[in-house]
Amino acid sequence: MAVFNVVEKFVSINGEGQHAGELAVFIRLRGCNLSCSYCDTRWACTDEADAEAMSEDEIISYVKSTGVRRVTLTGGEPLLTEDIGVLLEAFSREKNILVEIETNGSVFIGDFAKIDNPPAFTLDYKLAGSGMEDKMDLSNFKYLQKKDTVKFVCSNVSELDKVCEIVDEFSLSEKCTVLISPVFGRIEPADMVDYLIEHKRNDIRLQLQLHKFIWDPNKRGV
């Protein structure tokens, strides 16, 4: 049995991704290997962050107790968690639980994609404004399926040119859902819509972080 450092667990709606607006159980795991300029969960990324030690069985038991079928594993960077494969394997045996894992694009997902009944991946591509673009593992794109998502968080409109370049080079919109979203408060969503119209990008979807409009943008546990 493994032990996982859980810094938050709660029920809310998915604020983004393919299932935005749907209820989900969030399991936030401690630690991250990146330091994005716009990170809104920096408090969860250090080894010193307060956490509850939970086994895979305890996590699954908690999820079942909520009555919510969809689970989002997030961080930090959950795929860096020791024994994360144990947790994903345990979830894969729960046929009535739908698992999504949010990953920052720098960690190889291929081994986890081979699990029976694998999770859905929401895979970030960190653009230049994040300061982390050179850490991206582009080999991840070949493991994506229809249930997966690639997400680009944009700091300015000019970054949308790079979004289109990556989407086209790797045929991402043929493999999975492609989302763009603004760094909250830094770029006008209307300008991103204008870009999509001008460039006729029917294959890219704009998404806003719902939780930051429903609650205070800095509120935890939502």
C-alpha cells in the first residue's frame, strides 16, 4: 500500500477542461517541478506544504463517500508523486469512477496511458509567458486520445500564433480537444475570440476558469 501527500480534497465543479461545469472530487497532491509565472497553486508545490497522508484505498474510499463519480487528480504536478501509478491502477479497477489527471506537460505520460482503463489527461503546453516552455515533453502528444485535452494558457494575444503552430504541427485537434484560456486578469478573452475569428480556427475552443468567476479568484477548496 502506498502513501500520498494530499494537500486538498474537496467536491466542486470542474472549472476547466472537457468537463467544465460538471461535479468532480478534487484530490490535490503535493509538489511540482515547474515554477510558472502565473501559478495559482504555488502554496501546494513545495515539499513543506501541509498535507494529509492517505493510502490509495483511503483516497478511493473518500471519493466513494461523496457520491460524485468524476475525480480530478491535480497538483502541483501529480504525475511526479511517488507511486502515482499505484493510485491510477487502483482507480482503473473502479469502473464507476471517471478519472482525469491534470499534468503540466513536462512529465512523460506514455507509461500511464498504457494502464488498463487509463485516466483522461488534461495536458498543458506551457507557452513563453509561463517561463517554462523549454521544459515541455513533446513526445507526450503521440499518446493522446479523444477523451484527452491539450490546454494552452495565454499571457498575451501574440502567443496564439504559437498555439496554432503547435496544434498544426502535431495535428492535435484531430487527436483530442484543444483549449485556450487567458491568464486571469492579464489578457482580454474578447481579444482571443477576435483572433479565433480572424484565423478561422474552428478546431480551438476558448475556455475561462469558471471557479474564478463563481468564487474569489484566490479562494481555495473550490
